[in-house]
Amino acid sequence: MRFETSGRNGYARTGKLTLAHGIVETPAFMPVGTNGAVKMCGHECVKDAGAQIVLSNAFHLYLKPGLDVLREFGGIHNFASWDIPILTDSGGFQIFSLSKNMRVDDEGVDFKSPFDGAVHRFTPEKVMEIQEAIGSDIAMVLDECLAPGNDLESTKKSVKRTTQWANRALESHKRKDQNLFGIIQGGFFEDLRRKSAIEITSMPFDGFGIGGLSVGEDIDTTIKMLDAVLPLMPEDKPKYLMGVGDPVLMLEAIERGVDMMDCVLPTRMGRHGGIFTSMGRINIRASVYEKDPSGLDPECDCKVCQTYSRGYIHHLIKRGESTGMIFATYHNIYFLTNLMKQSRDAIMKGEFDEFKKFVIGKINDKKR
Amino acid sequence: MRFETSGRNGYARTGKLTLAHGIVETPAFMPVGTNGAVKMCGHECVKDAGAQIVLSNAFHLYLKPGLDVLREFGGIHNFASWDIPILTDSGGFQIFSLSKNMRVDDEGVDFKSPFDGAVHRFTPEKVMEIQEAIGSDIAMVLDECLAPGNDLESTKKSVKRTTQWANRALESHKRKDQNLFGIIQGGFFEDLRRKSAIEITSMPFDGFGIGGLSVGEDIDTTIKMLDAVLPLMPEDKPKYLMGVGDPVLMLEAIERGVDMMDCVLPTRMGRHGGIFTSMGRINIRASVYEKDPSGLDPECDCKVCQTYSRGYIHHLIKRGESTGMIFATYHNIYFLTNLMKQSRDAIMKGEFDEFKKFVIGKINDKKR
């Protein structure tokens, strides 16, 4: 991996990440393709909507189709015939949020498969083995994701465990053509966030994720945690804020130096009629859009907004027509990748602060 | 409308249908976009998969979005931003098959909306008004579709009524830029089919549909009914077999002079993993395809078959991933439009008989 930063505007920066399957311009948004495909958006659609990298999930791919099938096909890129940079999340978040009867100790974590209830064990080493079989361009270490609301003591223990696991992941990771990112945790305690950042970034990872945020806390808390860790992170490596796809928070993160983000928001929202617009989110199912001839976002230049009316997509999504969901998903992904592109342009021009204020101003105008 | 036949091979023929929104080469397959969109296939996808005309439904569009919205947008082409020839079925079939508490008399038919139970009345005149508001390139008359298994007496009455309704439709139809097709009924009685064909084709329609077939009867019965009516239909107008999308029956129909067909089969099957192949239908969910590296149909040159493996699409559809359904739908539509293209080529070369035998032979080989 090569990561070169170019423009810089305050802490905000543009860069270029060169991976085995392509180049990613940063700041970058990664649409989520949990099971090896983005919902309601084929591979051409993903590329066409401006995404240069997608996120898939080691936890899900390990369960289905399973390592056996992935190895048979020689990894996710061949299996999915998908020639695009792919980052895999380790599945830590999924185990801790989706699994019932999950049991964690210093060695690893036991969890039950949501498919058949069979017990599986993930260790930092096992998760490396899985991601090496998947062959993603970027692998993430197994981290312990506490539920929000944990106290100082348990969060402290979890930070310690996450550091130990990060060390073990590094030691067991073998594939030289795959990049490995560490993950900073620490709940909502600034001191623990700083401790985790110092420990994790002292290890020779290729980049660093910030995990456990945007899990229900308010935006001021998220920003406080970002302000605690980002200044401690090395400048020569990508900074990846995990699970964030809200435009306002994305701009706040970019301003503070974040390079990469991912989120299910654009795709999940799109399937239910939630639409990003430059005037804030709307739900296209609302009856006010029944006869609206304008595009989903009148200021958007994506091909869906240039072609279809709100009235038509309102009709389709109200009728449960999947093609309406396809249109909404495309626009939502485009909206975020375009926001990243506009951010990169603004950073290059040294105008990121004005750009951010302008975009957030319009969104907040609508809310009033 | 201009309809010019070109090649001819026995009764099979190729032709060109010139409509307000484009040219349709016949024999043609029309994918179904009931609510003004083809499920799991955006407009680009439909065109790319080779369709030159789609079918939408007056019954569904009348209920939602309703004539009010359609008139506001100036018809379906503007509403759906869809610059493709569109044929609308009258909704007769839907009223008789979907509606509870439907009540028919010589004047028209009362039915309850599946949305809110409100009673609506369709008459031949009302259905013309609806389709004129929709602005489809081809409108279909309201016909009475009996359920299979009706006796001679009730079928006789229904043929009489269908003829009377056809007359009324013709008289009330005003839009000169819209073509109107009559529909031949007659259940599974050859005499009644012939009677209906003679009566309907004596009226100055722009083309003729054959309705009430492929509703559960065996293929020999369908063919017997086709053999009863097709020789009575005028050669200078399109012959449209309604609701047929089975490759074998399509070839039998083309051999007998059919020019147009439509069916939900490729799209509905695709969403559940049913795949057309040159060796017959398969269900991609079957575990035998888990590690299969070949395309859905190894002999198909569509972009899905050229790009993705059975193993990958097996995984996606088993996981309920919509993108797998998008891939399967695309292939299935392509398979039928390509079968039409190959049929046209074979007719032009005077080799339709051999082509048909070859295709059906391969499908039947697999069944053994």
C-alpha cells in the first residue's frame, strides 16, 4: 500500500491510497456490501455512483458462503468478480451487536451463528486467517466493541484487551499483499480513547480505524472523541472513522483529518425511501411528493436526479417496487461519494472551512 | 403504427412495428412492468437486456398512482421518464384473477380495490379513458377472462360479451396516436376460439391479442387453441399471445405466426433464483451450484453470464441479497429477448424449423 497525502487545509487533507485493486482518493466514502454485494446496486452501479472502495464483512462471509467456498474461488475478488478495492471489517462489531449468548475472554470470543445456532470461536488469529482467505485489500483487526453505556472500569479492561488482540493480529498476519489496520476503542472516555490511540498507533499497522463511535451517542460526543484521538494518530497513515455516513458528521470528521468512512446509511435508507438531499434528508414516501416533478435532490447531478422525478420514485417506493429502491440507493451512494469529491476539491482549493459551513448551513436551514 | 413483415418461414415471420416511442422487431418479448417499472431492473437495464417494448398494466396504474397523477405528469412516458414503447394490458385479467367480490354484467364489471376495498367500476369505455390518460403506445380492450374450467355455456356467453365490449371500446377510443388491440377469448373450446377470432378480427383494430391462455392448461391444449385461431387472424396486423414466457411454448407460438408475447416469468423467477438456461430451467439456490464457477447459462453471452459465477449468484440469492436478484432478472430477460433475436435470424435464413428443434431438443435432453 502506498498512501500519499497531497492537499491540506487545516487538519483536513486529501490523499491517494494505492491498493492491489485500484486507487482510492481520500477522503473516501465506502458503501457497505456486507455479503459481498451492495444491496440494490450491482457492481457497475457502485462504480458508476462514484465509489472507489467498498466494505465487506469477515463475520458474514465466514458464515456464508464460508472459507471453503471462498478458498475454492481464490478469495472475494474472484468469487464476486469484483475488481475494486475491498476493505473487510473483522466482524468484531457484528459479534458484539448481533450475537446472542456471546462470551468473551482474553483469548477470544465465542458466539452463536444466527443461521443455525452453532457455536463459533473468533480469536485475533482466526480473524486474520479468515481475512487472508477473503483476500481483501485492507483487513481490520478483531477488536472488542463494548455496547454504549459501559462504565470506566469495563471500558478500561476492554481497551487493554483490544491492544493485546491488536498485537496478536499483527503477529499472525502473513499476507504481504494485504494491508492491516488497527482499531482504536475507548468508549466515550477521552482518556481511554487517548490511551487506546497511543497504544494502537505505536504498532506498525498500515492504517488506523476509530471504532465504537456513531452507535447512538449525540454528535457532540462523537466529535469530542474524534478530537481526543485524531491529533495522536500518525499523519503518514490513513485515518478511518468506522460506521459514519451522516453528511454533517462526515464533514466534521474530514475537517479533523479523517480519510475514510463507511456506513450502511445510504443503502439502508434508500430501500425505505430515505433520501439525502442538499437541504437535508427527506422521506420520498411522504404524500407531499406525489406530484413533485423535481429530482430527488434538485441540486444533484447524478443520473437518477437528472432523469426521474420525485413523484415517480414516490410511487415506486410506496408500491414496494424494487426498481424505486435501486434508484434511491444509487442517488444516496452518489450523494456521499460526491460530497467526498467536493470536499477533496475544497481542500485542494484551501476552502474547506467555507464549503463545510455552506453545506451544513443548507442542511440546518431546512431543519428550522 | 406501421407494421411491416419481412422474413417468412412457414407461418413464422419477422416484422417491424413502428410505434410513437420506437421500433419493435418481431417476434418480440415484452418484460412486464406492472406498476410502471420492471422489478429489479431499471430502465437502462431493461434496454440493455434487449427489450424493445415493455408491458404495463392499466388496472394497477389506475389504482396507483391514479389518473390524477398520471394526467399531471402527462402520461406514463413522462411520469416514468421512460422513452420506450409501452403496451398496457386493460386489466381484465387482473380484475378477474385478483379481485374479490368481483361482479360482472353486460355493462361492465365492479371490483374492490385490493388497497382499500373501495368499489370501482370498469367498463370498456372507462378502460379506454384510463389507457388514453396513461398514453401507452398500444392499449388493449377490456375483455372478460373466465377462470379455467368454465363450461361451454358460460364461455359462449363470455365470448359474446367480449365481442360487444370490443365494439364499445373501438367506438369510445379517441387518441389517434395510440394503437388499440382487440382480444380473442373462447376458453378451451376450439369452436368458440374460432368464433371469437372471426368476430374480433372483423373489427378495425390495429392488432390482436390472444387472451386467456397459459393459465394452467397443458401445452398441447394451448397449442390446439393457437392452431384454432392463428389461421383466422389477418396477416397484416400483429398477433400477440398474451402471458406467455416459457421458451418452448414461445417457439411453438412463433412457428405458428405469433409476433408478440409478454410474461412475468423471467422477472418473477429471477427473484426466487429460477434461471433460464439453454439446457432448461435451473434453480440457482440448489446446493450443487455452491462452488460452480460457470455462468448462469454457460452458453449465454449476456454480461451477467460473462461476468459472474453460479457460485456467487447462488450465495447472493440464498442470502436474500437483492443484487443477486438483479443479476438473475437481467439474465432471464436477456435470455428471452435473445431467443427472439435468434428466432428472427433463423426465420430470415429460412431455418426456423431446425432452430426450434435444436433449442427444444437441448431443453428436453436435460429433462431426461
